[in-house]
Amino acid sequence: MAHPTQLGFQDAASPVMEELLHFHDHALMIVLLISTLVLYVIFATVSSKFTNKYILDSQEIEIVWTILPAFILVLIALPSLRILYLMDEINDPHLTIKAVGHQWYWSYEYSDYSNLAFDSYMIPTQDLAPGEFRLLETDNRMVVPVESPIRVLVTADDVLHSWAVPSLGVKMDAVPGRLNQTAFIASRPGLFYGQCSEICGANHSFMPIVVEAIPLQYFESWSSLLLENA
């Protein structure tokens, strides 16, 4: 598992995040090639002593520098639009969870169960167990089954929040009075950390998100145990 505070992207834990990483590398390579070409042209222009004061225009060069950038933009736009539609697609979710943002904690309601809901607060630094991450651990994690389409309904109780888990490629605004939805598939078991990504007040940085992905049989046992204790 990638460290949640590392520089750059975390390791992908969902198919959509894998696509986002591939698109990032694709776009970065195009930017690198363009930058190399521009730097070479600048260096060649500055270091060359050849001049010709009678050259006023060149139709061929103008055609090339008009068509080539348009072609490059198409190379970037097509995969970008594909991923945009993939992120917006929600097909036959196996589980629906409602995430409600509060000042300053998250509440989770498992809509497919009659009485399965809990609040998720950040664990104070002095109560952390060895190996747990400061400002990122919660007392109750959002538990989901692995390799199952999960739909998350996101809203807020007071002000704007944003439910975001980078390694799952998920980020959705929580707006009071509005129900937004997003979806993800956890492709492997593990703990995936996120934080509220909307400046929501004084304790904005103290309402983390922890998604725990576990095999389906363990998820069924976990949900049965919570329902028995409810």
C-alpha cells in the first residue's frame, strides 16, 4: 500500500484510478515532447548566425503549426473524454452507501440494510495504536466488499464538504440539500485513506475518510455482527 502522504499519486486501487494514472503518463509524455521541441527551437534560434531579412512568411510552416497542435489536442481529448464517461457510469451497484458530511466528521448509512449506520470520527493523536497514521485514522471505517461495484450517495448536513479517496479515484462534493452520487470498485483488499477536500471550517483537516476493502464473506460477517449489536 502506498503511503497516504507520499508525493505524487498513490497506487491505484480501482480500475478508474488505473485509467487516470495511464492518462496522466500519456499527457505528461506529450508535454515532455513539446517542451523538448520548443527548447531545441529556442536554442537553435539563439545560437545560429544565419539570418535572412527577405523571408516574410511561409505558407507550409503556418499549415504545419496549425494542424499539428490540433492533432495533439485530439490525442489528449479522446482518452480524457473516455475516462470522464467511465467515472460517471454507474451500472448495477451491489451496495449503496450514503456518506453525510458534518462539522467535522462523516456519517455512513448502508441503504441496503434496515438499521446499519454509524458515525466516523478521527482518532486523536494520543489514542493512536502503533502503526496507525496521525490525522488519518478513524474510529469506524467504511467497510466495503472487494471487486463489487459500490455506489456512494454524498450529501452534507451543514456546509460544503467533499468526499475524496485518491487511491480509489473518487472525489465528490457534499452539498447540503443535494444528493450527489459516485461509484468505485475496490480491486484489492486494503485500507484506503482520504480527507475532506472542501474547506469547511476550523476543523476541516480533522475529518478523515478510511475505506476498508475486505472479501465478500468477511463483509457479510461484519454486517451481520453490526446488525446483531444494533
